[in-house]
Amino acid sequence: MMTDEELFEFCYFSRKVRREDLTTNFEYAYFYPLEYVFMTGPFKGSRFRCHAPSIRLMKQVPYFTLEFISGPCKGIITRSLLTYDQDVRLISDWKKYV
């Protein structure tokens, strides 16, 4: 049995798929938002939410929605392409900050 992440990877890297649409559908149907923090770069210390199920997949697929929740860019919604060359960490205890 494949996990949701494995199923997404299999579909995403197949030839005949519209990758942006596939990512959008999986974001809202299968993946729940996780909270991350930038450790390096111009957004250092800024926290954000992203529907990507793992950091590896977030850096590999540029179509995941990324929403800043702290720092100078708070409220801006963009794509996960920003995380490509940055050091990003998962915040596991994000619920205590809500």
C-alpha cells in the first residue's frame, strides 16, 4: 500500500500529468498544513505554513502553497519555490502557538 506522499510522487513524475493542478488537488484533499521556519537566507526566523508533506518534497516541487505567518512578510501567500536553496525546519509543536 502506498502512502499519500508516495502516490503523489508517482503521479507527479509520470509523463502525462498537469503538475500544478495535481499539486493543488493533493494539497487540499490529502495534505494538511504543517508549520516550518527558515533557518537561513533573507527570511531567517520567519515562520510559514505549507501543505507539503515533507521538506524534501517541498524543495523538489515548486507548486505547493506557502503562507508566511510571522516576520516582515506576514500574510503573503506564495509558492514553495522560495525554499529551494534554504535551510528549513519543521516546527513540531506549532499547535501551542495558535
